[in-house]
Amino acid sequence: MGVMDTDPQKVVGKTAEELKKNAEIKPPEWAGLVKTSSHLERIPHQSKEFWFERCASILYQIYRHGPVGTERLRNKYGGRTQHIVRRSHHRKAGGKTIRLALQQLEKAGFIKKEKTGRIITSKGISLLDQGAK
């Protein structure tokens, strides 16, 4: 079974477990203190686990929709604001967390930077294939 034939949540979960073993991918010390988007009210529940899941999710998004840049990923991970009186609007996710995750994935060799955005490498494809099994 390939990556596209498997449930994305299972692929991302198993890929996150593999990313925990990689020395290049590590959560920053401030990751447990910040929200990931301005539309959210609280920080992520599992701050240590969250970083690896977000990196795996970004890798999956680049595999599916690449080449992808920071702005497209900010739109993807953003969401609607919750207002009682005013209308809801879409808010982008924070760029720092996405940018740092992209830099770590690039340093580990899973993605590479092109002129049009970041694309997945063969090492990244094999990591996602392991997660799909």
C-alpha cells in the first residue's frame, strides 16, 4: 500500500514516531508556551508530541501538494475565529513554527528548497512509505 492509499492520520502518526528517532528534529524550548495560530484559544495539549506530529503533517502536505511554501502552509493550518457577535473570519497560522519545522526537515534531508517552494526528497518519500505500512 502506498501513502495515498492509507489513512492520512495513520501515516502522520507513524511518521511522527519515526521522526522522534531523528536527532535533527527536536522541538524548540518555547514550543510548549505558544499557540500555533491566532484563532486558537489554548496551546497544544501535548507540546512534545505535537512538534513531531506537525513536522510529519508538513512532510505529508509537501508530498501531496508540493512544491509548497510557508504561506500556503500558514493557510492550511489556520482556521476560523470564534466570535459571538461578529462574523467569523479565517486566520492564518503562525509562521515561525512552520518555518522552523521546514528548516529542521530540510536539515535532516527529507525536503529540499526549490525556487517555487519546498519539495520532498527520496529520503522523505521513503520515510512516508514506512509510515504507510
